[in-house]
Amino acid sequence: DAGVIQSPRHEVTEMGQEVTLRCKPISGHDYLFWYRQTMMRGLELLIYFNNNVPIDDSGMPEDRFSAKMPNASFSTLKIQPSEPRDSAVYFCASRPRGGTDTQYFGPGTRLTVL
Amino acid sequence: QKEVEQNSGPLSVPEGAIASLNCTYSDRGSQSFFWYRQYSGKSPELIMFIYSNGDKEDGRFTAQLNKASQYVSLLIRDSQPSDSATYLCAVNMGSGGYNKLIFGAGTRLAVHP
């Protein structure tokens, strides 16, 4: 089975540009999570969805960040406008309903904002 | 502020030794605990989870949980150079189906031949 798929794997953009990160969760998983990882702050939860509905977005740093999940197999995280301090690795993770709380991570998108 | 604390390391052990990684957490109501391994430039991958007080063993790995002391540990027996990575402790600080994994900053483990 395919794991969590993220695209692009690397993104380099200039300050002020819009950035869209994409995620396809594991088929059948009901929960989807977006994380950001930096050296300074470690791995932080930004937002999570349950059955395509945003449940907790308290980790979204500011209004420049938005996330959507239009269907069970696709989610986007958008930054508009981007700033150099947004440079980080962004991970998407998913987990199934029930069972353990184990989350399965995608390969991540390394974002660099110049 | 709900927190998960880990020693950043690096923890350096010789090949074949036991590596002991520790983690404390602030939310006494937490119910599930995870250890993830992250190689440089890669995504976190689950090693073990533990829900009940005591020890849980899986191959060379043993997770230990003490809820009274709010303490979780991971032991790696017969450490190998391939175990060199950052180990992230994660605690589910949600309840009633609410999911919120809080990650520690990670402990970097270096196993030298």
C-alpha cells in the first residue's frame, strides 16, 4: 500500500509569493494532520482534520496560513504571502479511525523562502 | 502549556551497548505514548507505542511507562550504528477521541563502532 504522499518534495520561493503544499493520506484513514518542523521549534502540529472537517487549527501560526481538505484523499496547506521565517519542513500525517493513535508521516516538503 | 521534555543529546554509546532514552510529560491525563525515530532528512517513523504502566518489548526495543512519575523511556539493546538517529517522544494529550500528539524536541543518538 502506498504511504502518505506529499508534493512537492522541495519548494524554493521568494518572499511574498503564494505557496501550496499538497498531501494525499493513506486510503481509508479518517484523520489528517499537518506539522511543521524547524530546528528551533521542533515538530509542531498546525492543524488536523477528521473526516475532512478541521477539528483543531490552534497551531496555525497566523492568517497567512490556511488548510483545506475538499475530499478524503486530498489536502492542501497554503501560505500567502510567504515569509523567510516560514522556511521549514512541512509534514503531513494520517491515521485510521479506532485502533491505536499511531500517525503515519509522509516524506515531507522542504520549503525555503528567500 | 502542555509539554514533553527530552534531553537533546547527543547520547553516544558504543556498538552493542544499551541506549537509554528518557522523556517526561506535563499532562497527567495523557493516555498514549509513542516513540518515533527520525533519520537526518527523513520523516518520523513509529518504533513503539505504549498505553499501560510497565514495560513493553519489541525485538531490541523496550518502552517503559510510569504514569505516576509522568515518565516514558526507550531502551535499545545491542545498539547498532544503524540506530544512530534522533528519537522523538510523543504524547497524546487529547481525550475523548480528540487527537493532539505533542512531540518532544528529540534526543540524538550516536552509536559508534
